[in-house]
Amino acid sequence: MVCGSTSQKKNWKLRSCWQHVEQYALGVNRLDSDYFEGPANLQGFYCAFAYSITDDSIGTVRFGYANQIKDNLGPGGNSLEIPGINAVKNYHLVQLDPTWRF
């Protein structure tokens, strides 16, 4: 879901999604890495809020949270994690992003 636009000063945009990807839902090289960086066997939500401070600058806050769906399987996917040794059990992301257009 996306609401708003950040094209001009004092505008805002809110983006959110829920993602549920089973371990064998897709081939490991076809998983979307935009939200939880590409591993499978995770479900959770992601949201981002952006505000146009000026016509040329935007501040963005992102938050993501996900958990493993099945504890006995690793994350798979194209993540840099090694599934058997360093599996992603809980995924947390808080990110602040300044953007300047030129």
C-alpha cells in the first residue's frame, strides 16, 4: 500500500507491506530482496515514511520486522547468511535515510 507523494516541499509518503515467503515458494535466485534482503522462510511487515523537507531533500524512516515461519528450516534465498550455521530467526530493520536531489 502506498499513500501520498514526495514530489514537492511538505509532502509525505507512507508505504507498507506484509510479506510471507515459504522456504520452497520460489527458486533461491528469484526472491525479492527489497524488503527482507532475499531469504525465504520469513514472514513479517515493512513500512516506510518519507517527508519532503524542501523540493530537493527528503527524509525517510524505514522499519521492518520478520520471523521464521518454520523453525526447523533455514532462510535459503540469496542472503549472505549461511542457513545451517547462522540462520535468520528474527529480522529487525530501522533505517534513517536523507536524500538530496540534484
